Amino acid sequence: MSPSTLPAHPSDCPKFLNFRPLTSVSLYTHVVKPFFDHFCSFIILVVASPILLICIVMLLIANRGKIWFTQPRPGKNGRIFTVVKFKTMTDERDAHGHLLPDEKRLTAIGKFIRKTSLDELPQLFNVLKGDMSFVGPRPLLVEYLPLYSAEQARRHDVKPGITGWAQVNGRNTVSWPKKFAYDVWYVEHISLGLDLKILFLTVLKVFKAEGISSETSVTMEKFRGNQ
């Protein structure tokens, strides 16, 4: 089964993917998963420190000293935290003071860092701190909170992740409703097996540079609510 045909709802899921519901995996979600997140994020940060330093030096040059992109995002239960990523775009504005389109602000180095998903690397600090997990629904904008339906808001029942079920099913190339359906499906079926599968598929997608952006923009269009 290819990632593009993976189900968005439990009833569409084949038996080999029919993982146990959230209520029966509390040991994993409350003990095993947090331990894995803290331990592995620390190890990866140590091992990847040379890569981090190289990215920092390149961005210092490309962005004239501006390295980090920080923004408030809602985490588990809607609690706000500050997400950290590498800054891949300039702050260039037009004559009216408006930011230029994403594709015009993306630097050459920033394009490479985004294509290789290295811009997500600093989020390991968010994982180490406990605001995020390796796997979970992506942390989106705070302004989206009042726009979710009750079902879509369930994506905040777990910690947000660096990668997730929606990301291995198209990332920025799928519609918002479908992306939220994938997020809720993950919340209902969270397990060690599913997390390992998502991590494996994520590595494959990074190497293939799949789903980095939609056809029309560098970043996905904003969520405007359910029409």
C-alpha cells in the first residue's frame, strides 16, 4: 500500500494497521513514548551538532545574522508553546510594507535546508523540553484554534510532533480536511508500531524530498475554516 492510499479513518484501515485505541495504550503514551522522546532527542542533538553548526553558519551569512524562526503554536490540550525552526526566508517587504511572496523570500541556502527537512532539526529542543514528540499531529497556527470543528480539535489530545500520519500521507500536498482526518485517525490509533511506521516512512520521504510543498506555493495555503 502506497502512502497516497493510506486510510484517513479507522473503518477504512486494513487489519494489519488496526492498532489499539488510545485508551488501551496509556502505558505507551505516558511512559514509553515520553522516555523515547527525551532520550532520543538528546542523543540526536549530540550526534547532529556538527550539522546544526554548519546550518547556523550558512544561515548567519544568508540571513545577515538571523538564524531562528520562532512562533507560538498550540500543543497538547491547546497549551501554547514556542516552536523553533531554522529561518529559511528573508523578511523582505514591498513598498507598502507587506512581506513579499514566500517564493521570493526563500534563500538558496534556505531552499536546500527546507528540501532536506533540516529546518525541522531545531524542534528537537522542543521535544527535549517536552512540548513536542517525534510523532504526532504537526503544531499549526494559534489562529486556527477557533476554526476547528469538534472532531478536528481532537488533534490536540496528544502532543504535536515533528512528523506525523498526515506528513507521510502527502504533507503539504493534501487538503486541510484530509490532513485533519489523518491527524484524528492517528490520535485514535496511537501505538509503538504506528509511530515506528511513521518514522520509517518519514525517512524515506526526506530522502525522496516528497510532499515538501504544494504546486502553487512554498508553504501551504492558510486554513480558512470549514466551508
